[in-house]
Amino acid sequence: MKIEVVSDVICPWCFIGKRNLDVALAELAREGLVFELGFRPFQLNPDMPRGGVPRAEYRLAKFGSAEKSAELDARVTSAGKAAGIDFHFDRITRTPNTLAAHRLIRLAADVGAQPAVKEALMRAYFLEGRDIEAPDVLADIAAAHGVDVALLAGDTGFAEVIEQDNAARQAGISGVPSFLMQNYFLFSGAMPPDALVENFRKVHGILQARGEG
């Protein structure tokens, strides 16, 4: 069976959700339940201009004050530690347009590297403060995970990413991360690993009983 995650690479709760998912899938594998894992795109800021905007400017417009932004960052930082993530928001200078990053994740599916590329992009942004819209950063991550860097110079994958992003919105998905199994929408939110295990185990059993797994 296939589990897919609808998420954005600049969503900190999506990073936490991915790490929790990694733990959950490892636990399920020990029980003999092995899932194929994939990722679908969702742009938190579909109207973000190419090149992005300064993060401080973006956060001020979104949350109204630097104090509120800092409060939310502190909350995420605390939650991240429980998932083994050491967020470094102080290193992030720009909020990027994420279309090119999602295209790289799409291309990574062709070489079986989607989970690794998703992790690498999130690490680059949240831990290292790198600009994950920059061509050289995307090329570095592509090369490190077996994706043909030459493809980044063309338009391959962009139309599919936009189509999948639009499809998620049309399906009513507005919060990420959102989780699907065999194309069935399950839930949204960065659940802890034990809750993910319980939910996936339950849905797996239901689908098997229906002959869909």
C-alpha cells in the first residue's frame, strides 16, 4: 500500500510530521507492514513571487508583529526538539517560492529518491538557512540523490506539480501535512508517531478487508 503526504518544504510542521512519519513507518515495518512512501506538492504561498521575499517582511505581513513571529518560532522549535529537529530560524533570510523545490521532489520520484530529497530540502532550509529556490542549491541536492541535474534547466515536471497542487486544493485540502493511503484522505496535522501507527494500522486493516490492499 502507498502512503502519500501532501506538504510544503517551508512548512515546519510538515518537517516535524515527516520525522514522526519516519518513526511510525519503522515501527510498522517491524510488525510486517511495509508501505511505499510518496509526496505530493502543496504551496503554502502559491502567489509568492519568484525569488521570494525577506523572511522578516513575510512574517510581519502574515502575523502582524515580530513578537508574534518569534513566539510562533519558539513554539515550533520546542516541538521540533521532540522530533529530533534543531530548527535554526535565525539562519533563514528569505521565504522562497517553493515551486522549483516541489519540481525537484517530483523528479526524484523517478529515481526512487523522493523521501531523501524531501528531507534534504527541509534540512537545507530549516537547519542550514539555504535558499532552496536557488538553482545551485537545487542542483547540489539533485546530484547528491541521483537526479539528473540537466533536467533542472528545462520545464520537466512543473506542469505536473502545478496540477497536483491545484488538485489538492480542489479536494478541500487546506492544512498540511495531510496524509493519504491508497488515495484516501486520512487526516491533517503533525501527529505523534504512536498516533500515526494506530491510524495507519487501522486503515490498512479496513482496506485489506475491502480487498483494496
